[in-house]
Amino acid sequence: MADQNAPGAIPVVTTPEYEAMVIAAHPDDAEFGAGATSALWAKQGKKIVWVVMTDGTEGSDIPSLVDKEFMLTREQEQRMSCELLGGQKVEFLRFPDGHLTNSEAARKAIVRLVRQYRPRVVITHDPSQLFLAPDPDEKPNDTGYYNHADHRATGTIVLDALYPGSGNPRSYRELLLEGLQPYRVHELYLFFSDKINTYIDVSETIDLKEKALQCHVTQFGPQSELAERLREWAAGTAKEAKEKKGLDMQYAEAFHRIKLFVPPQEESKIDLSEAQQ
């Protein structure tokens, strides 16, 4: 660890400006992974910013669509969705859909946004999750889900941007000239993970998640069964929360939650709590 008191050292900022930054590969990914949680925190008065990594231009079965027009349509759908969920801002990085890689440009783009918005929590894809699939012997009629390469790339980009890039004064020093000081994120929430350890009760915002996804007309059309499926998934997650954690919820979203930084005042509370046990 470097000497932060050395002459010329730049302090790392640890005070958040936003509660959360939700970083997803494509338009609509964030809604599926954390839409109701995002809406819940926004209803509590917390500031949320969303980031979409790709231009979303491969999200159609119609080859003749003009890329730019389709991209702008999907971005407008995402803005409408984000507004419904109470997000303050949505950023579009427009890397090519279907071809996202853990590049220097992608990492720097995330470092810039993390330093700009200073989220306490970053929510994104679990990069280690290759498959999400039921046991075929237990559920022979259910199919598995092969995690999109852009999802995995997004998770990896974000993790590599958070450490060491966003909090290292010597990483991306040109950003200092933009007034973007190094910043340390406090927590990381990974969605669609098989290492779940955190459940959020989203019973009061599940309807907003449904409405937000319905904004993505290019993806779902007038599918009436979408709301029903979302509630089934969220109810199943709530059941899992009851079985694993003893939590009583009607609808839930689940994450692999990782603490990256504990502020000194919270550290003191933890120490005091342990001393009283």
C-alpha cells in the first residue's frame, strides 16, 4: 500500500455523491437485474445513475434496421424506463453490441463515470457466471440460460475499473486534469449470480419494474405474459430468501454483495457492536 501522507500524494475521495450506479451491457438488462431495487432506493430519496455499455444494435431479429436509428430508439426507451424508476441520469457509452471487450477504452470510460458520480454502490453483471441453468433431472422441461458475452465482459470491465483504476491516483492521471479525483466505491452488487448472499424486498416497486420493462417496445412488444413471469421470478427469489435467510418477502431481487470499503465511522460502530456482545 502506498504512503498516502507522502509529499505530493493526492487523497482518495471516499464520500459518495450518488447511492448507486447500475452498469449494464444492453438497454433493458438493468431492469431485469436490479430495476425494482433501483426504484426502491429512488423512492427513498437516493440518487441513482444508470450506465449502458453497448449501443444495443444487435437486439433485433430484423437485419434491415438502420443501426443508428435503432440505437436512438433503444436509447429513448431506456430513458423512459429510467425516468419511471426514478433514476436521475442514464449514460450511454455506445460500444458495439455483441462485440464488447475488456479494452483500455472501456475501462477508462467506467473509471471516468465512477469518479464523476461517486456512487456508494456499483451494481452490475456477475462476470463469472457462464450458465444459469436448472438441474435437468429436477426440471426436465426448463431450459438453461447461457450468459451473453457482453454481460460477462461488462462485469469484468467494471471490476477492473474499480480496482485499481477508479481509486488509484496514478491510474488515468489525465482525468485529474478534468477535476476527477480518485474515488473508492464502498460496495459491489452483482446480479444474476449463483453466489447470492443479499436479498432486497421489492414488493412495493415490482410494479414499477414491470412498467419500466414495457418501455422497451422493440424488445418485448405487447407481451402480456411479461408481467406475470416477472412476478413469478421475484416470488421465487422471495421464497429462496425465506429458505436461506429466514426473510419474509412477497417479491425480492437478489445479489452477490461484496464490501470494498468500510468508512471509519462505520468501522467504529462495528467495533463497538462487537465489544458489547
